[in-house]
Amino acid sequence: MELFDLHCDTLTECLARSIPASDPTLGIYPVPGDDFPRRAQVFATFIPDELRGEAAYRHFLAQRETLLSQQKWISLCTSMEDAEKAFSERKIAGFLSVEGGAALDGRIERVGRIASLGVKLLTFTWNGECELGYGALSPDLPLKPFGLEVLSACEREGIIADVSHLSRAGFWSVAERATKPFVATHSNADAICPHPRNLTDDQLRAILNAGGLIGLNFHRPFVGEGEGTERLLAHIRHICRLGGEKQLCLGGDFDGSDQTVYPNAAGLAALYEAICIHENKELADGIFFDNANRFFSSQLS
Ligand SMILES: [Zn+2]
């Protein structure tokens, strides 16, 4: 089993608790990932809604330093060539994302700055408001003019736009203006589990039509009631019915959820096996690694 996951909050935990990524209490356990011959992980630098301005940017920098201090196990990558090197060294290929456009502090030149620091994905908002727009708590409010400017700048700088957490109207602002594929790193299907953080069928189709990715989230309120793996299979089947079998991935939210279906990455074998048994191995391999690998290989240069 290989693993390419689009979202974890491990850096926030490592920073807050002064622990290394190898700590066995962490969601990304086990690190190093001997269970996974190839393992890539997008590490979010999470900006809480209480942090704004220069403090938000500094919080991003601190989390990036936390990643760089873990080079024994994790290699900061900006391309799949970097990732292949990390795999050969038995390290996790770590990609950096910023979760919350507030880190830009309202300055457009910061997009180029974070790109030069290795950031490859930007989640435009968290749940609240920032300079770019509004989160899932304000579904009817679109991106602000600065958010549209940031979208263009991201496309120029090679940063992939991430619509997870964004308001529904903000999502459509991105979908209408994007000229490159955009992704939802950690969101599920609203048709299976209605929730403002999940995606309606129209939203899922828009991501698929644009060539983007959808990362399945293991946070129970987004998965739904019942046995977790079964519910996730329902999300998988639904997104596949919409044509997503080559664009569906994992975005498990490890270390970002206290109500998770799988407490850590070691537990993912249950999901992999269930997809193999109830669907097929090709789909399991696609969701666990191949789909994200193909996308990042074509989008990161
Ligand atoms: Zn999140």
C-alpha cells in the first residue's frame, strides 16, 4: 500500500506540543513510514481565524520551520522528481500548503514569496472571513476582489488553488475564473453527508471538469453516521458515479480532527482492503496514490 494524502495538520500539532513528526500519538503515525514503499503528504500550515496580519504570516513561517526541522523523516518537495528522491531515501515526500489565505496579510506580492518558500497549494480561507473571502460558515458570500487577484497570482506562481473550507459562493468564484485545475484537498460529498464543508454534486462535477482532485476527509461530521469505512465507501461510490475515479484521493485531516474514522495512517489498511474487496484494486491504488501522483506530476514543474 502506498499513500499520497492531500491534507494533515501535523505541523500545527508538532509546533504546539514541541514534538517530532515521529511521535506515536500523531495521526500521521507511523513515521518513518515503513508500511508505505512510497509516501507523499501535503502538510498544511494552518492559520486560525483569530490570527490576522503579520502574525498570520509569521505563524506560517514557524510551521514551515517545523517541517524543515524534521528532515530526518520528511523531505520538503516542490516536484515529483523531488518526491522520487525522497521515496528512494525512505522519507516522506512533504509538500507544503497554506491553509488560510490570511497568511498573505492582504499583500499580493506575498503569493510569490510563499511560492519561493516552497508552497504548492493555498486553501483560500478557513471557516471564517479573511482578505480573500469567506469560509463555509457564510455560504452565500463570494470571493472578494483580492481573492480573485490571488487566484490569478497563484496560477502564475505555480500554486494550486484549494477550495476546501471556502463558502459555496466563493467556490463558484474560483470555478468561474480558474484557468488551471483546482482541488478540494479535504472535503466529502454533500449528497452522502449534508454539511457546509462537503461538496454538492455540481461542485464535485466542476472540480472534475476542471481536471482537479477531491481528497476524502476522515472527520466523522463530514463522513456521516454509521460505520466509518462503510460510509467512506458510500462517498467513494458517489464520487465515482459522477466520473471521479481517476481524480479521487485522500485528504484525511490527520492531526486536524478529534473525531476521526482512522486515528492514524496505520489504520488506513482497513480502507484500502475494503475498496479492494468491494470495488477493485485499481480504484484503491488510484485513491491511495496514483491519482494524486499523476496530477502532481503534470501540475508541478
Ligand atoms: Zn481544514
